[in-house]
Amino acid sequence: MAVMATRTEPAERLPDAEGMAQILGVGRGTVDMLRKAGRIPCVWIGPKTIRFDPEAVVAALSAGSTAEVPAWVVAS
């Protein structure tokens, strides 16, 4: 299950999975895998619509164990 993120910015302005993948420099499948594993937070704005807070995602990846996340995804 995905972790919910909170942010004051309207969720519609946050990137979707494709946009988050571009920010991280990975494929969309990697973003989906990390979300489904609960490794990165997401914001549900509808029953099938997910957005990501880039700052929260980078923080989650930086704070987590790099053994569970591909090395190229972890922010420097």
C-alpha cells in the first residue's frame, strides 16, 4: 500500500508517474515498483489518479536502505 504525502500545493500540479520518472531519471516501471512496495510516498487524487511530491520522494529514497532500491534511483 502506498504512503500518503501531504503538501499545500494543489495535487493536480504534482507530477504523475511518468513525470516523476523523468525527474528521477528512471523508467515509469521503476516508479510504479517503488510506489507499490511502499518505498516512495504518493498522493491519490482520485480512484485511479496518483501524483508524487518530488521533495517527499527524494527524501524517502535518501532516507531508506539503498539495498532495497536500485543505486541509480537514490538521490545523491
